[in-house]
Amino acid sequence: MNGLDTSTKLSHSLPPQHQQPQSHPSPPPGSAAGRRGQPWSSRATPCSFIYIFVKHLMVFHLLLERKQPIRLITITKSISTLLHSLRFKLVHSLSSFSHLFLFLIDSNTMTKQNANWSPYDFNGGTCVAVAGADYCVIAADTRMSTGYNILTRDYSKICKLADKSLLASSGFQADVRALQKHLEARHLIYQHQHNKQMSCPAMAQLLSNTLYYKRFFPYYAFNVLGGLDNEGKGCVFTYDAVGSYEKVGYSAQGSGQKLIIPFLDNQLKSPSPLLLPVQDAVTPLSETEAIDLVKTAFASAAERDIMTGDKLEIVVINKEGLHREFMDLRKD
């Protein structure tokens, strides 16, 4: 036995408190084992920063929900202290971001801003309907615009809901199209259940119910429904946005309504619904005269209303069916 073996045996025979500590290779400074003995602030990782930052924001959110006052200087100091302890290279940029963010959520300066966004838009256009003894004329221009911008010059605002019912609508055309699709689906269900098409007065009631059902978030659509009733007489129903409607002899809706209605009042002199006995609301004009009157009304309105123009679409419904014609309007 040499001296090395004897010392080795003696060291193993000693009690544990007298044994010499065995040397181990030191771990690399960047490894997890090397960071285990370092203080927390010097071994922080980006994940720990995100966790602490989100934790602080959750605390601030709870305080805001409980309506407890939070001073901007208090929040800023706490976040700045946290960022300083983590010793990141991006501490200055992150601190600036935290100042901006906390300024926005400060309870003393947090006020509701006026929203510039709206779920609605007004795409303009004008619709007119005139009822006669055995016909109904429905007309609308084909311009669709928003503000001072023309989106299209050839957009039809007249929709055929049934063989004897036509709907002309102005307003927000996305809501108008959604309303038309809903009415078409309801009419299809009606045909399957009753094996016949819906009459114009029944369609008028369905349209009123549909608009009233959406009264808390209404369709931004202003409608005129025209057609023939069960006796073959022309009928026109005019609506507001939440379903209130009235049977009239003529009506207009849209951006040119205020220009056309006085002209029609002067030319047609419809009987008042307050007169007794109740008089028929149909106009005394012939079909050709009614078409010429509508053309004159639109030509006049297009000169004053920038949202009405380009082309006039006229649809006439009578006992023979439907036929339509077009007339050019102002294009500027």
C-alpha cells in the first residue's frame, strides 16, 4: 500500500463532519444550475418579467373594478421599480410604454371618448310609389353613395317579394339587403305551408312585424311597399324604421323625400284619412299619367339632391303582370 491509498482509507473512515468536502466542477454561469445561487433580480428571465407585469396589471384591473382611486404616480413608481429590478436592456423603452399605458387607464383622467364609428351608414337614394285604380307604380333611382362618394351608379333599390308585392327601400343598403333576404325566406315558408303566395296586405303586416321585432337595434331602412290587393286595386304602404306603417295612395322615402312629397301633395291632393266616411286612397290618375308624374318628380329632385341621380328605374304592376322601364337622370 502506498501513502495515497492509506489517506484515502483514513478519510472514508472519519465521521461525516470531519470528512473533507469533495470538489465538483462549477456549472457554466449561463446555465440554470449556475443561476440557482444568484439573487432573483439578476437571474430573471423574460418569462418571469411577463408574469410579474401581467400580475401587476391584474391587480390594477381589480382596483379599477372596485372603483378604488389609483394615482398615476403610484402605479408608475411601482412599474418603474419592477423594471429597474429586472435590469433588462429594454428598460427605458418598456418604462416609456408603461407610462403611456398607465396614463390611459388612470382613474383620474379616464373619460369616455366620443366614438367616431357607427354600425350604420346612409347610402342615400329616393323611392316613390303611386297606387291607382288597377295598377301600382314603384320607382327608385339607381345611385348608391356614401357622403360625397358615389359607390355605384347602377344599383336597383326595388325588390320583388311576391307576384303582387314590390318593396322599394333606401337607407343603409346592407341592412336593406338583410331585410329583403329575411322577407324572402319568410315568404317561402308561407308558400310551403299555405300553397299560395302572400297577398300585398299580408306582406305589409309581415314587414311591420319584422321591423318592430328589430326595434332595439333596427334595420336602418326606410321602405315603401306597393302592389295589388285581393280586389286587384293598387295599394301603397309606407313605413318608418321600427315598423309603424300606413296605407296611403302615394308615398316617398329616402334622401329626396322632402323634395318629392310636396310636389305629389300638390298634384294628387290625396283625401285625408281623418275624413268620414273613409275615402279610397288610390289616386285618380291613369297609369300613363302616373308614370309621367313620377318621372317629373325625380327629374326635379335630382337637380337638388346629390344622393339622387344617374338613372330612374320604374316598375309598374297591374293585372297583366310586371313591366319596367328606365330613364336617365343627372350623373354629376
